[in-house]
Amino acid sequence: MNVNSKNPPIIIFHGEKDNVVPCCQGKEFYELLKTAGVTTEATFVPEGGHGMGMYSEENLQKMVRFLDKAKNSK
């Protein structure tokens, strides 16, 4: 995985019950981004699957705030 400080801001939403992409991969990706100094946030949803159970108003608002902040920091 090529992660470095030149990566754009990345927000991660990952279901802990994802049966397609193991949640440990999302957590590892998040840690790599942080270590590289990439602006990042992660939300791991205990009952979330691969898309299922991930869509909530709370997560939508997190995404909007993150993208607004990233856009305004340029």
C-alpha cells in the first residue's frame, strides 16, 4: 500500500461485521494514514456490514464536516 504525506484527506467508515473487506484492513489503513501525516478520520461501526448499517444521519454529518474542513484548509 502506497501511503505518504502527499495523499489527500481521507475519511473511513468501516463496518466491524463487513464480510467482504475485513475490518482489520480499515484499521490498518487508518493507522498508516495517521503515521504518514495524512489528514484522516475513521468511524468503525460495531454492527455495520459492507455498506449495510452504515448509512446514518450521524455518519453523513461526520462526512460533511470532514469534507468541509478539508476543502477550507486548502
